[in-house]
Amino acid sequence: MATHMAKKGEIERKWHLVDANGKTLGRLASRLAILLRGKHKPTFTPHVDAGDFVIVVNAGKVALTGKKWKEKLYIHHSGYPGGLKSISAEKIKQKKPERLITMAVQGMLPKNKLGRKLLKKLKVYPGDAHPHQAQQPEAFV
């Protein structure tokens, strides 16, 4: 018996609504990555975008354990000499809380064209309002 490989036209996509209120960042991000990738479906194919759309609300109320709000640093480099920049999770939450979830999920997706395509299906909002009512998203627990 041959292994089934999903093709573009065969994939059915759903919209999931996830409430991040009080959820731990890493556990939430790994679940979101699974939904975006399509690993929860029996038709999962590694090289095909078989995942669903995900809407995350209340991103500003996501939780981190321990002292991570102050001690967890996000580091990037500008490309210039001496251009190493770092910012704490607490400051990111104050400026753009949706960025915390986006960066956590991005780290769990493939680092190629497919991963960039999958990340576009993640919609994150800091409050509980979102403009995707027409898609009739299902509440995800």
C-alpha cells in the first residue's frame, strides 16, 4: 500500500479561534505550530501546506513562568559592527504583545519558503476583537 501524499487541491482548510488568556507561551506556540503545519490531520504531508488558519486573541494576556518576563532576552544583530541588540520579553509585551506569540511560533516552523507561507496564516491580536467573523472560526480549546 502506497503512502498518501496530499495535493494542493485536496486540502480543506478550517479557521480556528484560540484565546491566549492565561496560557503559557511555549505550550501555546507549539500547539499553534501543529495547527498551522497540519500535523493534526491524517493527510499531513511534510512538503505541502496542509494546515489551517489560526486566529489568536488576547495575546497581551499570555503567561510566562518564573522570572522569564525580566530575564528572557530576544537578541538580534543589525549587521553593523557592534550592532548586537537585545530586548526583554517584558518590553516586547508592552510595545507589541502579538510579537511574542509570532516569534515563538516562527521558531517552531520550517526555516524555508514553506515556513514563511505558513506564518502568513497566523493572525494575532492583542485584545479580544478580530476582523475575521466572516470566516466563522471554530473556538479551539
